[in-house]
Amino acid sequence: MKQHITKVASSCFYRLRRLKQISRVVGKEVTVQLVSAFILSRLDYCNDLLAGLPRATTDPLQRVQNAAARLVVNHRLRDHVTPALKQLHWLPVASRIKFKLCLFMHLIHLGRAPQYLVDCVQLVNTVTTRYLRSSDTTHYKNENQVR
């Protein structure tokens, strides 16, 4: 997985260097579209497979996103990137992964996901009934008892 992340980060940094050369000429709106097309789409591709990995493993992808935000907002390297991410309405990489997984599960629950995803997931309410300790009625006070 680390090799995949390293290759993605490397190719994204290459594209960012190329975009930096033309960003002054094309303007901010076009730069945002180009970064979205060439960088963010690459960061989002198969990122749901990165769920649960340690932060140290996904940090290179976050550095790519930070560099892209600095390019778009025209910040220096030493400037904080959080205001730029908020201004662009970009979620951090870890949150993008969680959002994508939540969206997939929501679509599966609604029945709007592709069939191969629906087949991979078994909803909890379709699993055979299990008795949990919390559902044992002996742990609860009867309604007839006086407090």
C-alpha cells in the first residue's frame, strides 16, 4: 500500500509543478478546475482502500493536498494551509476517505449503489436474530415495580 501511495504522491507533485508554471497565466478559477481534475481526482481514486491505515501512511497524500491548496490560493510554503482548505471547501484526506465510505454505505442502504457493492454488504437487520445481554429483560425494572 505504501508503494501505491508513494507513486500517487510522486505523480501528483509532478503535475503540481507543471500546473504552477501556468497558474499565473490562466487565473484562479481555471487553476481550481485543473487541480480538481488532475490532483484531487487522483487522490480520491481507490482511496476507500486506505481506510484504517495509520496516519503516517496517508500523510504523503495530505501533503499533496496541502500543496495543491497553496497553489490555488497562492500561499507561500510557510503559510498555514488550514484556512486555504476551508476557503476551498476541501476535506482533509482522512475525512475524504471516511466521507466516501459513508456515502457508499448510504447508497447501499437506499438501494442506489451498483449491484456488486450491494452483494458485498449484508445489512444488520437481515442477519439472524442474536440475543444480547443488553436486551435481556431481567436487567430492566418492571413497569409494575414502585420506585
